[in-house]
Amino acid sequence: MIVSVLREQIPGERRVALVPDGVRALSGDDIEIRVESGAGEASGHPDAAYEKVGAKICADAAAACAGADLVLKVQPPGAEELGSIPASATLVATMRPLDDLEGVRRTAAHGLTVFALELIPRITRAQSMDVLSSQATVAGYQAVLLSAELLPKMFPMLVTAAGTISPARVFIIGAGVAGLQAIATARRLGAVVEAYDTRPAVAEQVESLGARFVEVEFDAGDAEDAGGYAKEQSEEFYQKQREVMAQRAAASDIVITTALVPGRPAPLLLTEDAVKGMKPGSVVIDLAAANGGNCACTQPNETIKAHGVTIVGDTNLPSHLPADASLMFSKNVVTLLKHLITDGALAVDLEDEITRGTLLAQGGKVVHEMVRSRIEGDS
């Protein structure tokens, strides 16, 4: 079985799908691993590190993919990259399956069997395969470090001969994996932290990390779906929510927003008026920028100044820390592959919940029911 690891082509993407430790974990008599030259360079893994653990270095994607059975990537393949991948191969990558419908159609039409890493079921036995959670951990941590660099004041309270310096105040919207990591990181740096989530059940987690949980006085009903994601709410609820967000943002030095509903535009939580009400020099880090942003002023992939506030719309924060982000991503991928590979061959067992839930395309068609219905509705 030939497994190929490709170098990422999207500008700014510094991660790699499989690190040398992952090669070591997968290598065996029945598996040959090829790595496109330079694939791990940006994450601190030179070609020599892969060769040392038995991988074969190939000059380009075409050479790496020649005769490949399995192709590993971080980002979805572009049209040019697809040309290098045999139609008979299986692709394992993030695919943005509910957001990039055209990319899903194009990849499926190429004939590939595709496993989309975002579709890993959120069940206990699949936690070690959950790329979304591992990369959200990195994003939450990096969001705080980035905000600390941009904020024109220090995070902790300091008592000095020159007087007492008050701590920075951080408001985090969304207490999922990224939000909880942001809370923990901001607290470690000495900030006073508040956090909000539509799911009251996470209040205990927020408070256990030393932050104050902010509540919106409104019955949101069932705020969480079966997969553990926040559900869409009524416009009345969002209006009340925005009022509370504006009040807390005005009292904060930093706002980090993380609210996303998969396959939908990010909910607007910070209006332009809310940004106007923030203190000059404040910072907003919008982790929902890829889906339009939680802040009205967010520009995806840009850092701008609006009404005296710095607003960061970076859509790939994990790539700022490519060594650890790649290590975590690779471990997720290896765990999934060990689940899928039997006796050196890929076994697509549709009776298995993990396999069935992650399979996006097969035989030239989109086979994942939720994604297929979304594509049909978009046609």
C-alpha cells in the first residue's frame, strides 16, 4: 500500500498532514510512505527527518502520487493538485464539506474516495481522531498570544514602584474547545476573563478555569445539537445577545469570538456600534472569520483598524504554530488510518459509525447524506 504525503499549496499554510513520528507509527512491511519534498519544512520537519524513519522523498506531487493508494493533506486539494492524484486513490484531508460545496463537487467528480476529517463523529471512541478539536486547541491558544502582542498594555496586574498596573480584561465569546483554551491561556497570563456561550451547560467548565460566565436573560431552548455544536437561534435571541455582547465588549480590552454553526454564515455578535463602544487600543480576534466573522468589521485574512480597535480576521491561526499543530493533526490522522487499514489495505466498512460518518465521496459521487442534501439544495 502506497501512502503519499503532499506539500500544502495554499499560501500561508505551514502544517503537514503527517510528521516523521506518524511515518514511524504507520510504516510496516505492507505500507510504503512517500513524502513530497519540502512538505514538512515549514513545520520543522526537513526531508532528512522523513528519510531517517523510512519514508521515500519525491521531487514533486506527481512523483509522490504515482500509483498511490492513499493521499494525505491538511487542506482540500485545488484543481491543479487534483490532477496529480490518481482517481483510484483515497484522499484523507480537511474538505470544508459544508462550506465549500463547489470544491466537494470537483473532488468527488475526480473519482476519489474521500474521507473528510471535519466529519469525524463526535463520539467517545473517535475523540483521538478529532482534527477540529485538536486544531481549535491551537487556535484558542494562539488567539490569546496574538491579542497580547497587539494590545498596548500588559496582561497581569503588577504592583511596582511606579504604581499598580491593572490587569487586562478579556471577553471570550463561545466556550467550545477554542474558547476554553483561550480562557485557560488568558488566565495563565494574568488577565481577568469573562466568557459567554449559548449553552448554559458549559458554565461550570468556564468557571472551573477561573473565568466569570456571562448570561443572556432569554430562553434559548435547546442550544446544542446532537453533535455537540451550538444550534442556530431566533433573531429575537440574537438581538438580545448582541446587546449583552456590546456591554461586555465595552468593558473589555480584548474580545475573542469563536461562534460558528457548521455550514452557515457566522452569527453576527459584535455590531459596528459595539466596536465603536470599545476602548481605543482594544483588540478583537475573530476566529469565525472564515465564515464571515462574528464581528461586523472583520475582514477575512486581514488585520485592520476600525474605530480605534484592532480587528484580526486570520482564518488559519493553527498554522502560526505549525510544529505542534502538525504533531496533533498527524496523531489524529494516524489514529483514523489505523482504524481504516486492515492487513495493509484500506477497508471501507459502512457498518462502522466512524467510517460511515467520515466518508464524503466514493465512485464519483458525494455519499455523505448531510453534505449531499446540502449540494442538492444548492443546485
